[in-house]
Amino acid sequence: MINYNKLTLKKNYALFISGQSPSDKFYIIKKGKVLFESYFADNFKYENKKGDIIGMVSAVLDEPYFSTAKVTEELEALEIDVKEIEKIDNSILLNKIYQHLINIMEVWVKKYYYFLSKYAKIDASTKIDVEKLAKAYKDAGFDDAVLKICENNKHIEKSIGKINKIEEPKELAKGIFNYKKGSCIFAETAASNHIYIIKSGSVGVYSYFNGKIITRIIYSDNDIFGYKDLFGKKLVTTTVIAIEDSIIKVLDKKEFESMIHIDKSVRIYLIKMMSARVYNTILRIKAIDINNIILKILTVIEGLVKLELLFKRTNYISLMYTIDDILSMVFINNNDYVEREIKKIKSIKITNNKNIIVNNVKIFFKEYERYQKRNSEKIEKDLY
């Protein structure tokens, strides 16, 4: 049984203000409507109504609200402290929370690709050309993904050229598989109905966009992932590839739901992780609109650093991401100018393998804040 307060708010009440520090509360709407407006995303608006959950991402992460929320129809809501999440044993409420986080992620992933399309000046409704898709993954060195993409298009496979086959995953125990480095777990041309838990190793999540492969996220030990097709067969879907030999547990959704109802630690982990993924997507949207190359890069890395800090306290972080991964997220081509700008960032180190190391997290955040301040001052100067 969880504790909650009943809340009644009049029309036009500002429940959240963009940039404001959050309370440690989230809300379930029982009656009325709330309109969210996101100024950083071309004043994007969306409405929440009866049955919807609001305020969870900022409350869970203790990050400022990214949208302003105003009551548009007298509101009755349940106010719940985030600490109560670990006490929830009602499967209907748990499923509601996970569905909320999936829905809000879908909203912002679609917005992310909308802004990439706007930035790249392309038509976001363009359908995927399977041959171009396969070639892009071939050029990226992901041969097994090419085989998956071409399963029903053998004529395309022949046109791609030599494809190196990867050993099929071996089942070590019921539902636990050993995926060799380079194995494609699922590809953009097919939806996945499973949930995956990484026991050891790491996987990369990628999407095809405007002829290029974009790194979405990299998962490692104990991470949980599972995707459904958000975009039909249009511009962007998802491919997941083992980037090192990995042991992965594969569950169907019923098995997974049973596990999170029983295991409190998995439940809390998943809610934090899903909230952090939403936050990272929002940061990438903000980064796309930033002109300063250094601040673009730091904004993306800031989200990844905070993701690492969710589950451990450390002042040194070695990210699984390469600098090329980061640049792909905000659609920047690596060239001499970009490399010169990257060298100006004092708080990160790029290894010979192009991986990113944050030697001192405290100094990183200070440098990030300094570039944010400079950017704000420049914008104000340009305006006035």
C-alpha cells in the first residue's frame, strides 16, 4: 500500500515551470487536463488528461522541469512521493508507470528525429530504401545487420558484395545466449517482442538517418533493453548489435512483467533508467539547436555522465561511447575544424580508440556550466 495526497487545482494554475527545480512528487490525473509547452522544442505542446501520469521523469532524476505545465481544466490528481515507488505491489499501477515512460520516450524520440530532419533539411516522411539501409550498415562494419536486413531481399544482399557471417548465438541455459561480437540482435526491418538483460558484455543501439548510422545508446552489464517499431517502415527504426562478446538473457514480456513485480531492485532500476533515457533524448534535442560545437558535444556527454552517476558515485568515468558516436547523435561530420574544437575541451580525454574519458567529473560540470553561460550571454547580446 502506498501513501498519497489528493490534490485539486484551479484552471490556469502553473503546476510546473520550465527550468524550475522539481519536487520529489509525481501525479496521476483523476480529473481535468494539463497542457505542457516545451519552449526549447519550437514551443511543442501536448496535453495530459484523466489517467495520465505527469512529472515523473524530473522527480525521479531530480532534474529541472523541461516543460511548463498549466492546468487547462480544473484538476483532481493523486500526488505521490517518488520514494513510494519501491512499495508499489499493484501490477496495474506498475504497468501504468512503465507505459507512461514508454509513451513519453516515444514522444521525445519522434521530436528528436523531427529536429534532426529540420537540421539536415530533409523530408521526415521519406520511406526507408532497404538497399541504402543495408549499404549504410555494411559501410559501418555491421555485416550481421546487413544479413538480417536482407533476409527477405536476397537480390540486395548480392549487390552489397562480400558479407562476413557471424557465428549464431549459442544458448548456454534456458533463455540465456552468448552473442559474438558483431552479432545483430535485431534489425531495423523487423520489430522485436522480447526484453533483453545483459549479463555481461555490451551492445550498441543504432538507427539509420539520411544515409548515416546514428548511435542511439550503448548498454552494458545489467542493462535492460527492448524496442518496438515506433515509425512503421518510414525514416527511422532501430538496430541492436553486440559490440563485444555478450551474454544476454532473453525474456518475453510476460516473464519480464513477473520479474519486476517480484524484484524491487529491478523495478527501481528500470524506472530510473527509462527516465534517464528520456532526459538524454531531450538533451540531444537541445544540443541540435546549439551553434557552438563544444557546447553541443558537452550537452550530449552531460546526459551520459549523469546516466553513469545514477547508479554509482565516482569522479572518473570511462564512457563506452566514442567521439564519433557523440557526433553522430547531433549529426556533425568529423573534420579538422571539429577536431580542433574538441581539443579545447579540457575535462575530457579521447583515447587512441576514440573512446571518451572524463578524468574529473566535478571539473567537467564546471566546464559545461562555463560554456552554457558563455552561450547564454552571446544569445542575449545578439538579441539586444
